[in-house]
Amino acid sequence: MHCNDAPKTRNLLYLLELMNAKEDLIIPDEFEDFFKILNEKSVPTRYPDMLFGILKEFKKTNTKQFITKGKKVLKWIKGKSV
């Protein structure tokens, strides 16, 4: 899928489903749960009245885990781009 073909959506799971269906990009199993959690947690960040509620969930430990996993995902994506 090229950038021009990508649908306008914020739903990561939908985008991943499209990529897997077209076999442009097969997401490693180790990242699937991360994308599910990231998709769920990203919704309140777009709505200021919900943001404070989610900030209570993000303690130092799980925030570091998100950053670490995010770096692994970025490294994998960079390895896929040619």
C-alpha cells in the first residue's frame, strides 16, 4: 500500500488488517498485542477531557515498556523500508 492509497483513519488495527490482507507487510506476532494496546490507549489522547484519566494509568514502568517496544517497532519498520 502506498501513502496515496492509505485510508484516513486513526485506527491502527484497521490499517494493520489492510496491510496484512494485501501482504504488503506482515506484522510479527510479537508486535500485535502492542498495537492493540497502543490503539486503545491513543483514543483518549485526542480528547483533552479524557487525557487526565489515562495519565493516571501511565506510570514510569509501563511508560518505559511502551517506549522500548515502540523503538523495536520503529527498528523493524526501518528494516522493511527500502
